Amino acid sequence: MNKLVFILLFFVTALASAQNGTIAGTIIDKDYNDEPVAFASVQVKGTTKGAQSDMDGKFTISIAPGTYTLVVTFVGMQAVETPVTVATGTTTNIVIPMIAEAAALDDIVITVTKTRESAAALIEEKKKAVTIVQSIGAEELSQKGVSDAEGAVTKVSGVSKQQGVKNVFVRGLGDRYNSTSLNGLPLPSEDPEYKNIALDFFGSDLIESVDINKVFTSELGADVAGANVNIDLKGLSGRKDLAVSFSTGANLQTIGEDFKGIDGEGYFGFSDAELPVNNLNVYGFDNKLTATNQNNLINLGLSLKGGKRFDIGDNYLNVYGLVTFDNGYRFVDGTIRNTGSTGNVFLDQDFQKYQYETSQIGQVDLDYRFGKNKIEWISMYIHKNTQSFEDYNGFNNPEQDGDLVYVNRQQTNDNNLYVNQLLTHFELSDRLELDVKGAFNALRGSEPDRRNFEYLLRDGFYSPNIDSGGNNQRYFSKIQENDYNANVNLRYDLNTNDEDDRLNYFTVGGDVRWTHHVFQATIFNHTFDTRIAIDIDNPDAVFNQPNINNGNFRLETGRGSAINPQAFNPFYYIGDKVLFAGQGNYVKGFTDKLLMNAGLRYETVSQEVEYDTNIASSANEGLAEINENLFLPSLGFKYTANDKNIFRIAGSQSYIMPRFKETAPFRYDNPGGTATQGNRDLQISKVSNFDLAYEFYPAKGELFSLTGFYKIIDNPIARTEIPSGGNTLTYLNVGDQATVLGVELELRKNIFVKELPEAGYDVTRENKLAFGFNASYIHSEQDQVNPLAQFTNSTSQLQGAAPVLVNFDLNYNTYINKSSVNTALVFSYFSERVYSVGTRGFENINEIGVPTLDFVGSIGLTEKSKLSLKARNLLNPEYRLEREGNGGLGNVILSQYKRGLDISLGYSYQF
């Protein structure tokens, strides 16, 4: 049946294309040596057909036979109308010259457009930018098989992902040191453990480009030291667009497994976060503890996107929308261990993890343009659900005398993000521009019915531990966060000389942001007074109403038993953060070669957290508060030696604010027996940033850059172990200072580009082989002098800061008859890095370096349809954590597993 559907789709799309003819054109600038005009608008007069020229000024339009008039427009140039005749099954080639308007603008600066998808366009933008910026667009994402924003940023120099840790590390700096924005406005996190929203929320269908701003100016929010990751959403770029895509695939390590799922969680993953129990004498949980069996382990992806332009007099409205569905299954098995400070192993278990993920996205974009002004409204909903069923078998206590322990953990994370943005741009005069942006973001996340149960195998049968209710637990938590933010920016051009094209302008503006965060958790413990046999494959035979009635176990909450009137009062913390900021920035071109960018940002920020948790209450201790007034300067220079060589230098000051969760003393139990809790005494960290860069642009679409950077972090924050708390981690200002020193190299080069004969073909064809390479070396050092943590060593590398990072991709594009063929090999590697800093005599835990290799390929079945193949993780390396040897002992492997090879096949059709 699937083959039949595919064949029908193929013939329908082929037939539709065969009935049309094609216009293949090139737009050139007659006033500038016939150079191509990129991003010009081409419309077939009297129809909804149209296109936009690429970086080489080329465009193609498929249309029914007939005689038409093309209308070509571009800002600052005279509109051109050109007649053209199209015949069935043939290509009409045309060259369209344009000239400047008599009253053309002297200086056009485009900062953000809906045409930032191609790699060549972003390289050109980087070249013209005032500051250092790195970007990756939709074209490059497609070539490298990148599925989301997280994968996108890891293809940039100095950026890496650490297994088991959400989000990315930039220049050795983890989540707390980075920030995330959408269309230039900040976004909240869906997880209280993290500052930034998970970047894998944003699938490639949403993304036009991703900007990684590692150099900070007064116009950026200052709570950052690694990078601001800004995601620019796709919108309608032509007059009409409609596309559908379908993909399917599997993880080869998962296929054939008897996959265990979580009861109560459906295929689409919408979870109920409400408490099912309101009486501790009644075992009224809706979900079973016994695993569900799932056999169909095929991953699916569906996408529908499109839009249309509506003319309203001389103005127009772009309407664009997108809906997607994705899911995936993964099975992992491996080993976990832990040791004492002398290296003796006290935990040694094999584990099996069954994980299912699903997500749905809906987006609407209304973009109204009148003259040079715009008002755009974006509304988006993202739902992501992750379900994980984990089994652990082995021992975890040297006093067990060979007795084994079985641990089962079932965890669901259900997150819903609602984003609403209003983006406006007004050109008040030839020299004055105003941007006003505002957003309301609502996050609703939950961890419903996390089930964590531990059974001891002794005397030939398994049983729950006696008087250890915390080892047999059902956990319910939810997050509600409302985030309001707005930005105003006014730009005034000081240049009054029409013949002087040097930049000379200043901006002034301000930001306001209010975040209201509520976290609640209710914990149900199952306490046994005597041993009772349990079938680990059918725990519901024990955990039920009859066994409560018989007194075999008691159901209690974290606040107490059934006789406690406050038993159902949840643990909670409530955080409020208010920020007001003002900024001024001045850009001045002293000569044709030397440009200065100087700015000053003032921020006043206040954060307070009220809490009543399983550790403490602010009613007794007072609110956890931070209040700061900060003046943050920035200064940068750009020297353009000639058209191909550019030098840049920049310096700035920023800061790092502790998160709500880090200052709220709430204990959260993690997988593997560890826990984290907040520290109300945390203070902000202040950061000094320095960058020096050289950029060389040998040809269009090619780049060589070398960047050095240095950072000083005063009063750095790190997650460390509490000496008296067993496996409990907290957050501390660990020392006086941390430093990061590094260098980044980026290279993009065309090995060869050969234009193929065009006769009889619908598009200009090229045979092209190109490669991209980036690498970084990072040296980081952190003082560790806080006496509470009892660090094993006085200094350490920063957590997650791999000294060496390498990314390489080789892309080959060609044509077979009329079918475009694109293939790419993508390689990444990071060297060994610190995963956890050692305390109390324990040495550091390190993550061993891992190479990954992906293959991505696509072939055009027709001009509008494409078939793609992705093979990820071809090397299937082993992910491994090791504790450094102590006292001459060798390293001990603490965790090891493989992720398996992922294969997917996709089909897309552009109407």
C-alpha cells in the first residue's frame, strides 16, 4: 500500500510538471558591470505566480503555456516589465537588466529579511555586519540533514552538545551562560533545571536561519557570556507557497526490540497533569505500573506549510502557516557504575532504556507591508512529549553481600509552549527608523506520574525495601510560566552627505521583561513495614487497593500521612523577575576602511523567590532575593583592508543571573540516585569579554576566518556536591574567578564549480563540490575555593568545555538528466571534557571524546518534488563517562552505551 501511494504521488507530480513550461531568467545590474541582482521580486503580471532571484540573480517559474509579462522590482532600482512566451515542455531563457532609480536611496541597510536561507547570503551578510556574527540558514540545514535548532548550532565553530545534558555549550560555557531568542525577543525555558528552552523544540520546518551572537553589544540582553542564539522563523518570501512533506525511518538498534512503553501516555503524548488521588487511603491512580508492549517502532514525520500574498491597494498582506507532526522510538542498553573516593565500585548495574518522543507544531504568520513599513503578528504553539521507561539491574551497596537490586523508572515530560509576537518596523523619514516589538509567552509543562520503584532480590524473591517510602515513589509536578517582554529601538542616520556611503548612525532604545514562574510538586511515597514478594513484570499485583486495606503498605505524601490535614499541599516555589533596560549605540565609519561600534547598556533587575518545599520555607528564612543595577559598556572596531580582508576587535561586559530553581531550596531526585537542590544565597556573576577576528572572503560563498577570544568570569556559579548530603548536588559561587581562552577557525571553500550545458533543461545546472570545516581550541580554568564544596582540586576545567571541537562537511551537487542530486557527509568530533567536578576526594568525571558521521542525500524527482535519504550516526560510537583514577588506579567506566544508527526516507512536494 505504501509503495502504491508513493508511485501515485510520483506520477501525479510528474504529470503536473510535464504540462507546464518554464521561464529561466537572470537579473543583472546594468549600472554595475552586469553584476547579478540578488533577492529581486519577479511576478507574472495578472497571476499569483512569482519567484525571487537567488544570490546569482537567477530564478525559475513553472507556468502553463502562453504569453505573459514579467514585473521585476527591487528596492532602489526601476521596476522592469518584460514580455515572455512559454511553450509546453520547453524552457524560455531570459536576461533582465535593471538600473538604479533617479531618486534611489543612498544607503540601504537590511538587517533581517525573509531571504536569509542560503549559505551564500549569510556569508555576504557576515561580511557586511558591523560586529562578529555566525549564522546558519535553511539551505545549509537541509544539506547537512539537520532536523532542529540544536543540531544547527552544533555545526558552528566553538559549539558542542554534551550527552545527558540539555542544550549546548558555546566556547566551553554551558546553559547558564547562554541565552535564546526568537525573532530577537527572549524566550522562557520549559524546564526549571535550565535557563534556556530546549533548542530541539524548533524543527527545521520552522527555521529560516539561526544566528549565534558570541560578541555582545548594547542592543542584546546582557545576561549572557557564551552566545545569544537567535532563531529567525520562516515566512512567506514569494507571492504564493504550498508544500507538503512526509518522512519515515527507524533506529536500527531499536527495530526488533520488545519495546516497553508507559501506561497512560498516548501516541500524540498529551498528558494529564492533575492529581488523580485526593485520599491517601484510596489507591486511585489512573495509570498502571506494568509496562505496555509496543511493536510498531517506525518513526514518522509530516509537514504542511504554505501561504499567499494578498494585495491591498498599493500594500499587501502575507499570510503564512505551518503544521507538523514528528515522533521517534529509541532503545538503548548499557552499564552504569559509581565508586567511592578510593576507586572501589559500590554501584554496578546494567540498564535498558526505551524512549518515545513526539511533537506537534502549529504556526500562523500575518505580515502586513505598507510602503517601507511592516506590522507582523506571529502566533505559534509547540507541544513536545518525551516518555522514558528504564530498567536497572545489579547492585548498589557493598553491604548487600551479592543481593541484587532492580529499579524501574517511568518518566514523562510534557511541555506546551505558546508564543505570540508583534513585530513592527516604521521608516518615519529617510533618516529615522523605529522598531517596536512585543511578546507574550506562556509555558505549561508537567512531569505527570513519574514512577520510580526499587526492589531488592534476597532469599530468592524481589521485595520493596522496608521503611523506605522514598524508594517507591509516584511524583507529579507542573510548571506555569508567563513571560511578557517588549523592545523599542530608534535609529537615526547622521549622514547628510548623499555621496558619502560610510555608516554614521546611532540607536537608542529600551527593554522591559516580567517573568512570573510557578512550580508545584506532590510526591506519593509507598512505605512497607514488612517484606512482601513482588513480580517485577507485574507490580500492579502489589500496588493496589487490597494491599492498602491489608496494611501491606501505606500511601503518604512528602508532607505526611493521611492524618495530616496538609498532606496534599504541594511543595512549591514562586519566582518573579522584573527587568528594565536602556541602551545607546553609536556606529561611525571614520574612513572607508575603519568602522567603530560603541555602546552602553543599563539594566536594573530584581528577582525574588518565595518557597515552601521539602527542604525549607521562605516564611521562616525570608525570600531569596537578588537586586542589581548594572552599567555595561561595549566597544568594537572593524577594519576592511580591502574587498576580501577584514579585521575586527571587540570588548564588552555582561553578567549571569541565577535561575529561579537554583535559588529555591527544593530537592529534585534525578535518575541514578542523585538529587539537586537550590541555594538561596547565590549571587550574580560578572563577565568581561574580548574578541579578535580576521576574515578572508576569497570568492562568492567562500570564507576563511580566525577568531581569538578571552573571558574573565568573576564569582562563577557551578553545580557541586554537598558534603553532608550523600549524592545531593547544589549550586555555589565556587570561587573568585574563571577564565576561558580560545581560538576558532572556520573555512568554506568550493573545490570546483562547473556549469553544465543548459539546452533542454529547466534550470541552470551546476556540478559542484564544496566543503566546510570549523575547529576550535579552548583552554578553561576555574578557581575552586568555596569551603562548603570541599573540592578535590583547587582548579579545574569548566564543565563541558571540550579543549578541541571539529566539524567537517563535504557537499556534492550535480544533475542526472533533469534531476538535481545533492549529497553530503557530515563529521563532528569533540575531545575528552569534564562532565562533573570532583569533591571530597573524588576525582573528576570525564566524558570521553566521540566522533559522529552522518550521510544526507536527496534527488529531485521533478522540479517540484524531492526524495531524501538520511543516515545518522554511521560510526555508532560508544558514549562513555569515566572517573579519573585516584592514587595510581586506572580510570573507572561509570557509564557506557551506544545510540544506534538512524535511517530515514522522506518525500516532499512543492506546489
